[in-house]
Amino acid sequence: MNALIRSNLGVNPDTLSPLEYAEAYNEAIWLEGFRLRNQAELLAAMFGGKKKKG
């Protein structure tokens, strides 16, 4: 969890309150999913795969 917060948000998780930590983790997970979906679409387009909806 700490690594996701650090890498995606550039925030030191040790300085966050429990509520801030939970919010930061949620944002980091969302960003990671967004990034991975975009990467999958890019790779599919580059190598002729069909774009998956959803």
C-alpha cells in the first residue's frame, strides 16, 4: 500500500492520518487501474488486438 501511495501520488504515507491514508490508497488504486487499462488498450492497438469494452 505504501509503495502505491508513494509512486502514484508522490506522498510520504508515514505523514498521513488514518483517514488521509485510506483516501490516498483509494486514489492510488484508481490511478493504477486507469494506467493499466490504458496500457492494455495501447498494446492491443499496437499488436492488432480487439478493443475490449468495459
